[in-house]
Amino acid sequence: MANLSLPARDSVAAQRELFRVAATKGLTLKVLSTRDVHLSYSTIKGWATGETAMPAWAIGALGEAGVPDDLLSLVTQPFGRSVVSDEEGDGDLDDAAIAASDFACEVARARHPNSPGGIAIVPQEKSMIEPKRRAACAAIQRAA
């Protein structure tokens, strides 16, 4: 994979993160491989370890297997793209507003002078902010 562009290498690194976070939500490799006939355990394991780059169809198959859009978007973020499921109608503006508010509140807490890093955002705060940022981005994309 040395011949991959920098965004492509970042995408492969992000796919490892996708599977790590998915497992914390109960979406283990074994679970995912049972939810879609095109997702064999050995194939998913290669993606999860970063041995192989996921093809484009894998994003759709993983979405069908229950991986949420915000996690699937990790793989496309190095290219400035987000994964958004096609929904009936206009999307849910209320969900987008709530997710954006949750994200903004988490950033405000991290910037508070009495927070662990003072007004600077430290890694423990960033780990609390990042999932809310991903969720807000996905919700806003759905509502767009």
C-alpha cells in the first residue's frame, strides 16, 4: 500500500478506527460478517487491521449491516466526503439541531477555564468531543 496517496493511506488508517469504534457498540467483526453475505470474516479482518483497503462497495455493505453513517464517514473524511443514508423526505432537522447543540456544548465545556485543560482542549476532552462532532456532521448531512 506504499503506492497509495496520503489521503488514501489516511483512509486506510481511518478504517481501522471505524472497526475499533464499531466493536465498542457491539458491532464486532463476527457480528458484521453474519449480517451481510458479502462480508466474510476474513475480508473484514483484513480491513480492520489495515492489511487491505476497503473497496467502495464495502461502505454500502457495512451500512446495510448496521454500521452508522458517522462511523462510515471516517473512511471518506480524508477526501472531504461524508456518508449519508438516503432517507424519505427532507431529513430530520430536529435531530440535526440536537446533535449540533450536543457538539457545541461539549466544546464549550472543554473550553471552560475550570475544565481539565483550562481553555485549551486536551486529549481526554477531544475524545469526548470527537464522537459528538461525527454525529453532528452525519445528522446535518441527513437533514441537508
